Amino acid sequence: MSAPALHLSGVVLPEGEHRDWWVRDGRFTSEPVPGAETVARGGWLLSGLVDAHCHVGIGPGGVHVEDLAGLRAQALAEREAGVLALRDCGSPVDTRALDDEPDLPRIVRAGRHIARSRRYIPGLAVELEPADLVAEVRVQARRGDGWVKLVGDWIDRSVGDLAPEWPADAVAAAIAAAHEEGARVTAHTFGSDALPDLIRAGIDCVEHGTGLTEDLVAEMAARGTAVVPTLVNVENFPGFAAAGEKRFPAYASTMRRLYAGAGAVVRAAHEAGVPVFAGTDAGGGIAHGRIADEVRALCGAGMPAEAALGAASWSARAWLGLPGIEEGAPADVVVFDADPRADLDTLARPVLRVLRGRVV
């Protein structure tokens, strides 16, 4: 059944100009469509929000959510928040069945995490040794939607602190292999030590990035390497430190230091011209649907409100190859009753969501 004809009138962001858009056959058009139903008038129109780092299929405690109802519930929590596209940064669960459901957000997948043996959360990643990394990167590149996710660092119990998972030659070969497959590569990193090899090898994005230094930020800016700070997750660092302090005091100290500097890292990255995108790390211990919290956190760290908003909307969509509010594009739009640039709290109160040309 074809999507109904719709009409939306309001201030389109980021341009800030009042426009009239129509939706015909699920796509935007600037040409008036006779008989179209006016579903928005006088609000602020924003390209569908993006959570650029989440995990559909992972529940509290790392439990795998494999039933369709559970997967739908996670996706619907994002949609309720105005998130109409998800970048799934690693899941042990095949979520492709959700693609058949037109009322759910689009998902851009990174396949499954790839980690060193016994160096990550049990049950979530494909775990292997460096000699097997390139082959697995090719497998995950073909399973994903243009992304591969490496675990760049994690606690090393032999040293009692965060440490890199991969030698430099393995990292370089893995990233090159992913690029040959047409995929981009991102990596989980909390600390600093894994970052130089990843960035110099041409990685496309860094997740969390709390260990970024001034020199590394400058190199990322020069290369166009992005960062998704996941500040919602960084708020858990003091708890991670407390939980590990008895056995690993050095790790606890590192996590507290990284937590204290997280805002400064975001500010420095933005000011240097590093592309910064909004992701919540939802899944596991973080509830889905918290993109407004992440945008506020980015702004609180020093990003201007409009840049923080773009990091969860038009900028993130362009980065992922998703169109915005433009002629012929699939009609994914969220409407607000006030200007979210003036008050980011507005972002938590969408009044209308149109996904694939349908009001949802």
C-alpha cells in the first residue's frame, strides 16, 4: 500500500527558513500535492534523528535479545525519541528481520564486534588472535552495512590497566582489508595507547575516544577521522572504576582520569574540526531512546547547540549517506513545537515523527 500524501509547513533546520514540503509516495517534494493531509504547521522540522552508536540485540547485563518482540521494543524506544536511523556498532544478534518492518528506524550495521581472545565482555564479540584478524574483518565487512567494529583496547589483567588489543601491523592490515571490501572501520577505545596505531592506519572513526590527546586530535582533524564520544556512557566511568578498584587500582585511576577529561576532549575535537557525532551506546546497561541526553551532554562539553544538534541529525545523516529534507529523498522528519537550537530540552519532546513517508 502506498504512503498517503502529506503536507508539512514549518521552519526547516539547519537553514532556519520557513518552507512547505509535501510527501508523495513516501518521498519529499516541493511541488504541492492536491489533497495532501496537513500534518504539521508552524513547527520546526528536523531531519530524522540519528543515534550513531547503539546496540540493538543486547539487553541488560549483556543478555542477547533474540526474539522479534524484544528487538522491536528496542527500536521503538529509539523511534519514540525521534531517532529514525541507527548506527548499530556491533551486535551478536542478527537483526535483519527488522528491515522488513517499515515502522521501525533504519539500521546501519557494523556486524559483530571483533576482539582479542578473552579481552572483552564475554559473549558479545568474535574473539580471536591477531593472525586471524584480517580474515574476520572481511567476514564482518560483508555482513554489515558498510562498517566494521574493532575493540581497540580493554583491560589487560596481566598489567592491571587498559591496554591495546592488537599490534600495529595487524591493525594496519585489518583496516586496509576492510577498505578493500568497501567498508569503513571504527574502534572502541577508552585509553590513549591504542589510538596512534589506529589513526595512523587510516581508521575512519573512534568510539568513545576519551584518551585522545592534543596531537591525536590534530591528526584526526587532518585525516577527517570522526569521533562518537558517547558521553551518556562515559558517565558510567566512576562506577567502572569503583567496581574494579580492589583488583585493578591502576585501571580505576585511569578510568577516573579519563572521566575527568572527557568534556575537554569533545571540546578540543570540535574546535580542531574533527567530525563529532552523537551516539548513546544504548544496549546493555544503557536504555534506548536517550539521544536528547547525548546532545545536551555534547553541548555541555563545549559544542555549540546547533553543532550538537547537527551531530544527531543532518550532519550524522550526511556522514552515514542518508539524505535529509530534500527533493526526492525518503521522508524521514521529526517536528518540534519550539526551536531546539534555542532550548535543547525541546529535543526530548517531538510532536510528530514521519518515517518513510508515514506518520508513526
